[in-house]
Amino acid sequence: SREKQQHRDEQTSTALQRSQLSELCPGIGEFFTPLRLCDALLRYDAVASMTQRRHVAPSFNDVRHILNTAQILALLPTLKLVTFDGDMTLYADGGNLHRESPIMSEIVTL
């Protein structure tokens, strides 16, 4: 179909062009949405003060947080479902997420 061919053409032209992000982080895969990197950096910086550092370069985790935030910001206008793999991150391995958990208000806000 025309849409599939357009997708293949975009993938081919994208593969030929290396973005600044892929140059800085060669292990980062492809993103299929325009990323709001500036907005994500400002949000992350408000918490982590990354731009205030003078002797510590951004870590892979800093970049990961910024990219994750940028992806969420890009998807927000059309987001209809959020799922979580929460073992060891949102709750103890094998546990459950309870209504009184402090993270619940954050999840509900999403």
C-alpha cells in the first residue's frame, strides 16, 4: 500500500542521515515520534540540576530520563492507555500496587 511504501521510504532516508542524538548516543534506537527534547531537558533539569554541573558529564541515566520524558511528552496528546511493568520499580517483586501507595496519586494524574 501507499502508506507502507511511504514508511519504507522514510526509514531508508532516516537510515542514511545520522542525527546529532545518534552521534552522541550510538546505542540509542530509533524513535518514531518527534521528540520534545528541550521540554524534556527543562523538566529533568528542574529536578536533577544537570545543567548546573561543571565537572560531571551527563550520564547514560540522565540521557535515558530525558529521552523517556521526551517520548511521554510527544505521546501525551494522543495517549489513551498506560501500562507498567512494576516489579522492583513500582512495588516489591511479586507484590501488588495498593491504593494507599504514594505513587498512586502520580499514576492517577497521568
